[in-house]
Amino acid sequence: MASNPFAHVVTKVCGPPSAADYGADKLLRAVVWGAAAVILLLVTYIVFELGRQAFPAMLSFGPEFLYSTTWDVQAKQFGILPEIWGTLYSSLLALLLGGVLGVAIAIFLTQDFLDHRVSNVFRTIVEMLAAIPSVVYGLWGIYVLIPLIRPGANWLHDSLGWFPFFGTSLSGPGMAPAALVLAVMILPTVAAISVDAFKRVPYKVKEAAYGMGTTRWEAILKVMLPSASSGILAALVLGFGRALGETMALAMLIGNSNQISLSLFAPANTLASLLASSFPEAGPIEVQALMYAALALLAITLLVNVFGLWIMKAATRKFEGR
Amino acid sequence: MTGTISEAVLEQDLASMPQLQGSMFEGRGLRSRLYTGITWLLAILASLPLFSVLYMLIAKGGARINWETLTALPPSAFEFGGGIGPAIVGTAVMVGIGAAISIPIGILAAIYLAEIDPHTKLAQTARFLAKVLTGFPSILAGVFVYAALVVAMKSYSAWAGGIALAVLMLPTVILTAEEALKQVPQKMKDAAYGMGCTRAQVIGKVTLPTGIPGVMTGVLLAVAGAAGESAPLLFTALFSTYYINGWEGLGEPTSSLSILIYNFSGMPYDNQIELAWTASLVLVLIILVFNILARVLGRQKY
């Protein structure tokens, strides 16, 4: 009875960490190290597996695969130039439109145009645009967008048909509806990263411009835009990367036709939608060719994304010094 | 007398002074207004698709929302009625598999990145690769899992679909969880260290409990994104017109809402197209619920 009745409590609260505590600490460190290593292994494994599967096709079709234009399963001739063209062309068109809209929205949200509540409404709208799945955009494109733009597209073709962009009529799916939907889909990405870019410009900079007597738009165009330019460039590059890999909406809207055309109303194809539409029914040799195409898509998107992230890093360093 | 003189001087001064007040309709002011107008127009133009999509979902998809549609099997070509029951279950199961794999790994990796060793080569590389993977085309996740798993198992399966979704969820979970854990005030952690805690104890008793709302925000956003994915399921889970049949059913082709929408959208039958709209409405509602939950949790700040 002489012993301290609180002894067990005291040693429990104030004692040094027990061997078990040290053990748990070591264990946690090992486990989280492993979890972080998983992502390295995953990326390595993805590249290795795609490369391994594509290797037979790379041997048999060689680099010619990348610049020939026929995709004929019977004749075992495979080339993805039309798909590379379609991927780049649709993404560029989408970037042109989605980029302008995205940057405009970023300006709209950050340059004090709006009352706090209204700007929250627009922010929610942009976030919801990002949340709607690709297939739903595809469905909407088929039953709303294509019928909507068809009369205008065909009028453009009839009256300005000599112009290469309007060289064919829009009979259903085609480049224009695909690029429009793609623009809507990359708009949130571009807007969100551009908003961050504008927010990173110190407030002093804008104050200084107003102090010189600029109007609001002179401040935006001559001071804010150049200051945020590297961040906006990153937004555009990452938006472009997003557009390159987008699959379902394009598979539903672009018409999956193996041709190279400048016309906005002609059906075309992209690498991702080639994979989506041909893979499920492909025989063993076509699967190898598709794996080669997947590797090409991986290479293009990785390049664009790494470039975008690199610009973003440089842009962040500009104002935050890290 | 003095007053009138000074007033006259003042008027002279004013007349000789440059006009400093901007006018609404003078060149620069007018241009500024014009640009503002254009920006409003662009912002409204950008939000039109959202309202159009929502209107169509409610008008076309809302008509068929009832218990039968939500539970019945999908119809075959010339059949009337039918529903999207197996697709709802399939989506839930595959997103569940994806979440069960990606959330633990993602949070543990985030602990390493935010707490244990933020500046090592491993941490920097992992962070960079996670960012690169957020821009990874979702169809390639499907191709990868097809090559790595479907070929080996010789069957399309819910497992393969779930793993493909996990590949896409992992980077989102890692990056948002890392941000959330970094937000936990250093003072709180220092206080715990001051009490003699080990790293593991600080993380388990202070960092994780404090940062968990932010971590959950990222998790919910990843789940919402995965629910809407279709490209990775296209040739991993394929499609099925029946409910998943117990544990063994996970090894067989499985239906999902997004693939049902894709398959039915191109069919020439009104019944299937109506069901595609209904499935879209259900899918968007599921995604919105997760998004709203994420926002509510994300709002809590300490």
C-alpha cells in the first residue's frame, strides 16, 4: 500500500517511448516508404508492360507504322498517321476555343468583376463542367450538339466550300462537334490553373498599375496577363495534354474514320478513340498494333504533360522563390 | 473681395489643368467597358453547355426514373422496358475495389511525402510521377490492365476494372492527401514531439486526425472521378447484362453505368436511348453527391 497508486499512469504518460513504440515507428516508416515506392513501380511497370506488348509490332511494322495511313486488318497493314493527325488537330482546335474561354473565365473570377456570391456561382459551374463524365458529354453531343450545329455547318459548306476548313458537309459525327465538346471538357482545367496563376501575382503589382491611372482592362492586359503568362502557358499545355488523352466523348463524336482532312466537318479519328473502338474486337495481330498505338499515345501525352509541369514549376518559382 | 479673386484664380487653374477624371464614353473607358461586356458573354457562353446537359438529363432521363428502371436488367434489342440495375451495382462494386486499393496506398504514400521525408529523391520523384499520372489518358490505364491482368486471367472481370480505376484514383488521392497533411499546423506536431512522442505517434494521434477532413475531400473527389470513368472499363470489365453473382462473379465481365451509356447511345432503338439518358442522370447524381460531400468536408478549417 505504500507504493504510489499513480505509478502506472505516470510511467505511461511520462516515460520514454517503449521498445514497442520504437518498433511501431520503424514499421510505419518502412510501410510508408513502400507506399511511396509503389507509384514509381507502377509507372515503370506501365511503361514496361506497354513496351513489351508493343515490341512484336515495333519489330514487324517498324517506324513506318507512325507515318503510314492504312489500317487494314485483312492485309495486316497498320499505320496511325491519320490518328496522330486527328489527335493533334482536334486537341489544337479544342485548345483554341477552350483556352480562350478558360483564360477569360479565370480573368472574370480573379479580377474583381464579380460580387463574392456571383463569382462562387461561376466557380461552381466550372467545377460541375469538370465533374460531368466523358460519356455523358458524348451522349449530349450526339443528341444535342450535332443536330444544333448541322444547319450552320452545312450552310458554311454550301457558301464557303472552297475554303479548306469547310470542305465537306457535316453528315453526323465529325471533327467540329468533337472539338467543341473537347473544348468544354478542357475548359475547367485551363480555368483552374489560370486562376492559380493570376492569384500568384502579388496584389502590389495591380495596385501599382492602377496607381499609374490605368483602366481596369489596361491593368489586366498590360500588367496582369504578362505577369501571369508563364502560369497561363502551363494551363494551356496541361489542357492540351488533357485533350490528347480524352477518349469516350471523341469515340462517340468524331466518326472514327481513317482519313486526314483539314475540313472541320469531316469525320476523323484519334489515337484514344482508335483504341476504344478497335480493341474489344481485335485479333492477336491487331492487338499488337494497338499496343504500339497506345505506346505512341503514352509518349505524346507524357511529353506534353512533363513540359507543362516544368513550365508550371518555373512559373511558381517566379513569384514564390521555390 | 478676396473670395471672388481666389475663385477666379481657381477657375483659371481648373481650366488649364488636364482633365484627370475618366469619362465613361471616352476611348479608354469605352474600350474597358467593351472588354468587360465580352468577358461576361464568354463566361455565359462557357456555362451554356452545363445548363443544356443538365436540362437534357432531367427532361430525358428523369422521365424513366422509377424503381423498375433502377433495378431491372437491361433490355435486349427489341424489348421494351428494362432497366439499369446491374450497371448501378457494377459501378459501385468496381469503384469500391478501386477505392479499397488506392486509398490506403495513397494515404500512406502521402504520409511519406508530407511527413516522413519530403525532400528525398524518392519523395521528389514520387510527387512528380503522381502529377504526371493525373494527366495520364484514362484509356491507357485500361490498355495497361488488359495487358497485365486480363490476358493472364484469360477473362474480363470486375477485378480488372477495379484495378484500372485504382490506377487512375491513386495520383489524386496522393496529391490531395499530401496537401491536406501539410496544412496541419507545425505547432500542434511540435507540441506532440515535445511530449516525447515518436514520429509514428505524432502521425497517428495528431497529424492524421487533424488532417482527415482534407484527406477525405481528396478521397471523395477521386471516387467521384472514378465513378464517371468509362475508357478504362471498356476492355477490362467489358459489359454484362446480369447482376454480379457473388464472389465468383467478380471474376466475370461486369456492367457499369458508363459503359451502358456508351453501348446504348449508338443503338437505333428509342428504349435504349432513353435508358442511356436515365443512366446518365443517375451517374451524374452519384458524382454530384460525392462532389458536394467533398466540398462540405473541405470547408471545415481548423
